[in-house]
Amino acid sequence: MTIKLDFEFQTPYGVFRDALHLPAAHSYTQAQIAEMQTERLSNWLFAVENPPAPEPETIEIDGVTYEQVEIDGQIVLKPVEG
């Protein structure tokens, strides 16, 4: 059997809500549970503040893949190597 501990934090990005699912007979202290909650918050904040770089837009012409890049305000096609 498990127990669910809901928690939430106010952040500059809004409310972060999550839950920990622990065994009913767990032996975690309140400090350890608070640390797990804070770690979840930290991981979420890192993901929000450091999103993955967007994939470049590509187009295929005659079997060659090109990446769309902007140079001096103009979109140009650069062959993708590899």
C-alpha cells in the first residue's frame, strides 16, 4: 500500500504542483520528504528555465536535406552535413 503526499510551491512561473507516492510504512523523516519535494521543484525550474534548443527547420530537395538559417535577416538554405 502507498500514500500520496500532494504539495505545491509558488514560483515566478505560477504554481508548481506535484505529489510523492511513498510506501505506507516508509521511514522518511519530514526533512527527507521536504528535500524530495524541493528536488522535484528544482528539477522543474531547471527544465522551465533551460528548455532544449529548438530543432532547426529542414527541407529536402532532390534527396539533399537543407537547414533553414537566417543570415542578415534573410532565410537561406544550408546543406546539412552528415
